[in-house]
Amino acid sequence: MGLFLIPVIIFGFIILISGIFTVKQQTSAIVERFGKFLSIRNSGLHFKIPVFDRIAGRINLKIQQLDVLVETKTKDDVFVRLKISVQFQVIKEKVYDAFYKLENPHDQITSYVFDVVRAEVPKMKLDDVFERKDDIAIAVKQELNEAMVNYGYDIIKTLVTDIDPDMQVKEAMNRINAAEREKVAAEYEAEAERIKIVAKARAEAESKRLQGQGIADQRREIARGLEESVDVLNNVGINSQEASALIVVTQHYDTLQSIGEETNTNLILLPNSPQAGSDMLNNMIASFTASNMIGEEMKKENAKKGIGKKPNTDK
């Protein structure tokens, strides 16, 4: 009799142990009795009646993410692929709805994402899709929240994580971007070249102005020096013509001396004979004399014709 009870006790113990089960943290277990919903068990150690009760399923209460790849067409007839990441969570108070109302929640969420994206993106051009991707994400989240809350799902966040146009479109966009950058670079280079040219022209103009001023000052000082030299020679009894000849000859020999002191000079003075100074002076005097004579003749002609006389206003 005792030997017969041992297997019975062991079998009963096994049956009893099979009724004990645990539920992990952030998980809910659905318990059914004879195929009918009995209860929802949350995390911890639990007991069910063996044979009569069974665990129909477990629901994950953590935040989950579903990535949906949608291909659609934009307003400017460009096909583009968008990757929508949907972060959702089962509402703890609606575990029953989440378990019994939806056969496959991932498929339902995917269908809603397709519906919203293919309704929103065809209203936008390709550039607007990149700029307004947050608007697309908000529209998806709003539509999903309204639809899935009745099934026990809360949509935490929706993100447009990738926008991938056709390869040819991307290449064309890259070429446009490169051309635009080259245009801007060319404009900057042209502006820099213009600034350099203007600065160089201003520098050259300033240089010419200062050079002309220096030459004028130089000639003024030379004239003043010649005037003083003539006055000094006149004071010692040398007339102006002789003084001018002496100065010209002196400058001629000073020039020859300066040329001789420079070993690598390319300057050539013509004529350079000793009588050149006298010839230059005679030519200058003859030119001045001829100019004075022509001026006097013109004055006499004008006087005969009455040019230059003041009109007689006396009555």
C-alpha cells in the first residue's frame, strides 16, 4: 500500500508545481480557464489551477520600436523611400484589449504608417520632404494615436529617420549643390580679384601723384638754385648770358662725372663733347629770341586789326 502511494504523491506534487509560474518585470500574463479569459497577472510569483487554467500569452509592457520602410512619390514626381520609426507601448490598464483585439499589432501599425505617409508626402516637393520631415512624423503619430489607443497601444514617438530618393535624383542634387558652391566660390574669387585690381590702381595713382609732386618740387628747387647762381655770378661782374653758359657747362660736366661713377649704368648722354654746353645755350637763346620776336609781331598785327582794344563806351 505504501509503495502505491509514493507515485501518487509524486504525481500530485508535479501537478501542484505545474500550477506555479512567474511573470517578469514589465510583462503581463493572460490566464484563461477552459479557453475563457480569467485574469491578468503582472510581475511576480503566481499560482493557477493545473489542468483547468493555462497561460494564453504574455504581453511586453516595455517601449518597443517598429521600423517601417515606405516608398512613395512626391509632388514633383520623384520616388523616395522613407524610414519611419514608431515607438509604442502597451497601456498597462488595457492589456486585455491589446491581447484580444489585435491579431498582429505590428501589421496594423505598419498599415497606418503607409496610409499617412502616402497621403502626406505627395503634397510636398522633394526639398520640402527634407525640410518638413517633422511634420510628417507628427501626422503619423497623431493618426496612430487616434487609431491604436482603442486597442490598448500608446504611440510614444514617431521619427522620420531616413529619406532616400532615387540614386539618379541624388546624383542630380549633388551636381546642383556642387555647381552652386562653385558659383559662390567664383563670385568670391572675382570679388577678391576686383579688390586687388582697385587697390593696385589706387596705389599706382597715389604713386604717380607723389612722383609728379616730387618732380615738380625738384624742378622748382633746380630753378631756384639756378636763379641764385645767376644772382651770385652777376654780383661778381658776370652778365646773365655768361652766367647761364657757365651753369650749363658745369651741369654738363657734373652729368659726365655722375655717369662715370656708376659702373653698371645704361645711360648714354648725347652729345657729350666740351662744346656741347655752349651749343645748347646758343640754341636755347636763339629759341627764346625767336619766340619773343614772333610774340611782338603778333601783338602788332592784333593792334592794327583792333583786336584786344577795349570798346569805347564814351558818348
